[in-house]
Amino acid sequence: MGKLSVDLCGLELDNPVIPASGTFGFGYEFAELYDINMLGTFSFKGTTKEARFGNPTPRIAETPNGMINAVGLQNPGVERVISEELPKLAKCFDKKVMANVSGFSVEEYVYTCEKLDKCPQVGWIEVNISCPNVHGGGMAFGTTPEGAAEVTRAVKAVTTKPIIIKLSPNVTDIVAIAKACEAAGADGISLINTLLGMRIDIRTRKPVIANKMGGFSGSAIFPVAVRMVYQVSHAVSIPVVGMGGVSSAEDVIEMLMAGAVAVEVGAANLVDPYACKNIIEDLPRVMEKYRIESLRDLKIQ
């Protein structure tokens, strides 16, 4: 057990740094740049039951200290992820990977989670409940404790691997939703997903993104993420994975102090594909600077 190691739902990570879903593809793309086995693990591209082309373009808008995206969960569907993407990943990554699952009905979540649960490469299943419930008027599952608990109970019934529920910050009471997930059997919570944002092109007088609004991420949202991680980690007894604007080793330490046991890095990967590598390599220096012997149990009260 090294000084950078942490425990995530009973599985040991060499370090707490995890590239976030949607910013690291299926991993092998980044393996062309550096040895991705240096990562704690990574959360692969959000996967749905059926293949999805995604939203119309343009899908990306830059903002000061961040970005807005409305990619729309573009992915080849779970069958092809299992038959094509995971075998490619196995050639360059010898650790357990985190599967990220999205769905538009409880039945879709159940189907996709059950399929991925049977994959030996998968160590954890991160369930993104920020998707609109097509049978519930379009409201995202994660916006109410009841909706979040319903998905949690359903996927726990068909899986054996740790289920980490990924929460949206676009809610009134994040703690109530996290506690509902815990009560329904979640093994962990990850947060935050993107905030809802928008940009308007003042020359064309139209929204920059075809979808009008999208997920706002990047370093600008870091203080919001730290606050929510702190609130949730002090309200539940299951592990919390923190994310949202993390871009440095210092940010990782701050997230761990807020109560996270591991930290995902998202938008920073799109700015610099070596972001996670640089953060991991810089962690020992930052730990020495602040006289931190271990990355476990840094949570403040």
C-alpha cells in the first residue's frame, strides 16, 4: 500500500485520480500518449442500452474558466461497448475500469447495468441519474429523492459490483437525494455532474449551442463541487467520489479534505490530455509541501 493509495468501495486504487466519464473516451485513445495504468482507474464514456448519435452540432462552447457541452451521450450502445471497446481497452489497461451508465427509463438502466456487471474488466458501475425520464415527463431521475432511489434499488437488484450513483448539482437539496440513494442500497456517491449553462452569440443573436443549454464544467465550478462534496460526505456513510473543476494536485487534496475518497478529473482532460498524468506526478510534491503522509482520512469536520 503506497502513500498515494486509497480504497474505493473495497477496491484498492494506486492513487485517487480518475478521469471522468465523457472526457477520456474508452481509454485506449489516451494510451497512445502515455501509460494509462498509472491512473487510479477511469470512468469510461457514458453508455446506454442502444447506440446514440447524440445532439446536433454545435455541441461545445468555451466560457471563461470552463466550457459548456451538449454532446448528448453519443456512444455505440452497450452491446458494442462490451464486444468492441472493452477488448481494445484490455490491450493497454490491466486494472479494473469504472463503467458509466445512462438511461431514459428504469428498464434501460437495469438492462445496461446487468450487462456490464458480467464483464470481468469492470470494477465499479457509475450510474448517471442526470438523464431525463422519458416516462416521467422529461424530469431527470436525479432531481428527486424518490426518482434517485428508484433507479438505485432497480440496478442493485441485478448487479453484484459496487454501484456508485452520480448526482446532478441542478437540485435544491443534494443531501436529501444522496441519503435516498444510500438508503436504497448505493455503495457510493459521485458528484458533481455538470451545472446547467448557456451562452449566446451576440453577433448572430442565437444560442452558441444548438441545444440552447448544456452542461457547464471546468475550474469555474470547483467551489460549488467542493461545497456539495463536503455536504454529502458529512451526511452519508458510504464513499464519495468528488469531481467538478479539478485541475491540479492541490485541487485533489482539497476534494479529499472535503470528504471525497477519490477524485475525478473531467474538463481538464479536454484542455490538456496529460492533465491526469501531471496531477498524479505532482501529488508527492504537494503532499510533502503540506506534510501529508497519506491520502486516506484527510476529511475535515
